[in-house]
Amino acid sequence: MPARQRAPVSAAILPPGATIGILGGGQLGRMLALSAAQLGLRCHIYAPEADSPAFEVAARHTCAGYDDEAALMAFADAVDVVTYEFENVPVATVRSLEARVPVRPGSRALGVAQDRLAEKQLARSLGAATAAFASVNSEAELVAALATTGLPAVLKTTRFGYDGKGQAKLMAMDGMQAAWQAMRGQPAILEAFVGFRCEVSVVAARGLDGAFSAFDVTQNEHRHHILHRSTAPAAIAPDCAREAVAITRRIAEALDYVGVLGVEFFVCAAGDGAETLLVNEIAPRVHNSGHWTMDGAITSQFEQHVRAVAGWPLGSPALLGAEAEMHNLIGDEAGTWASIVADPSARLHLYGKADARPGRKMGHVNRLKPHPVSQR
Ligand code: AMP
């Protein structure tokens, strides 16, 4: 099938009515499609799962595998630009689409973010610190890697891990064999276990023209490895917040990134009490810790991503009140929806998932604390 005629990428500012193709059909794709619709843009979701939450709010969808070349090419020809909401889309899928249609962010950002080693190497090459780490491909390498990290340490598969999956904490030398077995033969990374003061993230966007814009640094609390609560602005020193944003900007520029990205950091206390930052992870997509922006910022992270991939100017990331809070509704917590909507200050977002399995992200609730009257 011949590729559809399209304008050169440099001239590619999409007009309302144009179609954004999204790889991945989860809640992030759903919220992107809702934001795109608000701007008069259409979305075509491509995902393998028939019950994808994004399908029911998008103009079109394709339910097919990421290796279905014919379906991918038909998708490429039906859309004006492609983006993704899920970082485990195969890089090969994105590369084959890139030959036919602009993909933003591109396959390079995806490739780096899929690999914990590449991610940390990139951060270090840009002058940012990370936890001590070493590559591990066998039990013998695991023992050798401990010389770099010390104990305790965390062994993680380099790829396809999320929400604590594919991770094993190592407290003592006798845990070595079990930790390596938990990796099931996959390449892994051993990281020093960091005694952090708190975890923060920067959710930021880079436009097609290179403009950069960051939301307020967000503080994140995890439970059972899953994000539980995010608040913005983070309760960290202003210098530390500025540094987190500056590191995120260097990462976005190094990847020639277009769209929203999330960078997760550990904030540690140095000997003199100052705060230092360690880069933990880069997400090449809208990020769960940025959900507060839907009700707490002038432009939400979803609208910002749509603007960036459509070649539009970025919107203001300014916080609308004194503090914004987002609380994830995990598993059967979504059953509390009636009490949430009974609170007039709570903004409920449910993802339309039928099955509230334990650990599954079913929705979230945002609350915005207004500025004190004296500052209004
Ligand atoms: P990750 O999948 O790397 O984002 O890890 C999920 C969560 O596990 C992080 O947000 C931290 O709470 C915790 N964690 C991961 N790596 C480390 C580490 N090296 N030191 C301490 N805690 C960690």
C-alpha cells in the first residue's frame, strides 16, 4: 500500500480535525484522547487488548498486535502523527512506523527508556547522579557487582519492569541465588539501595520547536511499589527543585524529545544536610505523577503532550492553587467512588476498567488547595 502524501515534517503543524495515532490503549491513552478531542483533534488508538480503556473514547481504534505489519501500516496511513502511551511498545514497531509517519517522541527516546542501564548511562553522561549500579548477566556477575553497590541492593531486570515487577531486594550474601533466579535469566542491573529522604518527579514537555516547559516538581509516595499519592509542589529546597528541572531539560534535549516525559528522582540528604538528587527512571510518556495537572494546572499534561506532538505551542504549566494532590485508586479502592463524588472539592477520574484486580490502577482523585485569601 503506498504511503499517503503528507507535508514535510518541518511544516507539520496539525490543524484541528487531524488524527493522532496512539500506540497503547490504557488509561494514559484514554486521557490523551479526551484532551485531544477537546482541542478538535481526533485519536486513533492501536492496542492488542480488546478491552482497552482508550477505545471507548477515541474516534477510531485498531485492535491488533504490535508485530502485525499489515495492521501497523494501515494505521500509519490513517493518522497524521503517531505517539505512544506505553513504554514497552517494541522499538522495532516504532521504527517501522517512523519510516512512514512522524513518531513523537521517536524510537531513540523509547529505546533508552526501555533499558535501565541505558537510562542511567544517559543520566550520568549529562552530569546527573544515579545510585551506584552494575550490569548483571549471571550469578557470578551478581557477586562481582556487589563490589560496586554494596548491600543492601536491588536487582532489577533491565527491561519490561514496572511498579516493582521484576525486582528483588538483596539484604545479605545468602540471598544471591534466589535474587538471580527471580530474574529468570533476563539481563539485569544491580543498584545500591538508596536511603532517600523522599521521591520526586519532574513532568515536563518539549515542543517541536525545542521549547521546554516543566510542571511543578511533584513529590511521590509509593505503597507496595505502586504510586499511592502525589503532591505538588514537592516539599524540597528551591535549588533542588531547579536542579531536577534542569536535569530533565538536559535529558529531553539530549534525546531531541518531542512530547511529555517524566523523570523520577530520589532526593537524598548529603552530610551537610543539603539535598542531592539521583535519577531513578525516565518515562517517555505522560506520567502517573502528573495526573494532578488535570485539575491543578492551567494546561494538563495530556493537553501538553497533544500540543507538542501536534506541533502546537506549549501551554502554561502554572499551578492553579497553593497545592495539588492526586490519590490513585488501586484495585477495589475504586469502590469508594460514591463517597468521593459526595465531596464537592474532589475531582474523580475513573478509567472505565471493569475488573478491579488487586494492584490495578482503576482511577484517581485530584484535590486542589486554594491560595490563602491574603495571596489571591
Ligand atoms: P522503579 O521500578 O525503579 O521505579 O522502582 C519502584 C520503586 O521502588 C521506586 O519508586 C522506589 O520507591 C523503590 N526503589 C527502586 N529502586 C530503588 C533503589 N535503588 N533504592 C531504594 N528504593 C528503590
